[in-house]
Amino acid sequence: MHRIDGPAALPGGFFTEGDPNVGTPATVVTAAFLNALQEEVCGVVEATGAALAKPDNAQLLAAIRWLIDQAVPVGTVMAGYFAAAPAGWLLCSGQVVSRAAYPRLWTHVNGAGLAVSEAAWAASGHGRFSVGDGSTTFRLPDLRSEFLRGFDNGRGLVPSNTLGAWLADEFKSHTHPMGPEFVTEDGGSGGVGGTTSGSSGVAGPTGAAGGAETRPRAVGVAFCVRF
């Protein structure tokens, strides 16, 4: 594409209406400019695979929306600093929504096998969607205060981590070897807040430490899903 460059175009490729009072001509709209503009617009429509239709004056808008969908498909999850979801997105807060209002998302959910019963969702399925009332609604995932993780997808590291699966918090099984400096020979106090029995080499439990969960450093954001 190019800016207007016909006779009487202003420097930089701008139009002028001219002024007959002082003899300034109006910019001539050339065929080259109009053809370039036409091909730019038609090219966007045809890139979607649609055929140009003379009576349809909404094809460019439809093509732009289609291209956006290709770049950000339905079902995409986005993180951001949102108090409310932006246009085209829904907050993943476990809310019930209308199937009629969000038909593309509901179709995607069914196609990906992500819909579970309300009972299963409430029990441990809130990483997935639910079937809602079974006819007119469905429930969104509740990703508030959750970390997202790539699903196992056949790798075998965590087979239970399927698409949309919710994993309860845990830490890997391990031991804490205790050296002789923590053990007494006479059943007295050990060095870690517990006591030992009379048997040499047996130590008591350590004192409790930590908070309400195991977590890395984190920052709170809102998760939204594309509909």
C-alpha cells in the first residue's frame, strides 16, 4: 500500500481539498492509489478463505475477527492485572454462564472433553468446566489462587496431570537424616526441640515450622479464558 501521491498531494502523502480562491488545486485521487487500497482490503477478506460478496459490507469486520481468533484461539488462558475481564474473555472464577451467550467456548469444551458433572467439579474438578444445569448453562474453571502447569500429555512424569486436572498440594517424599549431635545417650533432650528415648541414636520429632501451604514466591494475577 502507499499514501496518496497523485497530482496536488501534500508533502508526506496527504490530501487537500484545494482552495480555488488562491488557485490551490485539490488532490487527485489516482487509480493506482484506489487499486492499492482495494487490494489491501480485499486481501484481508480473502486471507480467511472467504469469497468476496458484493452485497456484504461486513466482510472486512468478519475477516478481522477471524484473524484475531486464529492468533488467540477459543480456550486460550491469559494472565493479567484485571479486575474485570477484557472484551472477548471471561474470568476463570468458577462462575456459571450461558451456553447460548458463549457458544464457541461451549463447543470447544465439549470437543476437548473438558466438561464434568457438577458433583465431580465440586469434588476435585475445578480445573475443568462443568455441564452446569445440563441444558442451558456450564461452569467455568476456578483458577483463583492456583498455579498453572503444563499437562503430562503422555510424558509419564505425572500421568494424573491430564488436561484440566486439578492436583492437590504436596511435597516430594523425603527424609531428614539426623547426626549424632542431635541425639543423647541417656534419654535427655535432643537438639531439635524433642526428646530421645533411652536407646542411643533415636531422636524425637522436630518442632513445627512454616505456614499454611507449600509454595514458591508468587504474584497474584487474574486468569481469563478466551471465548
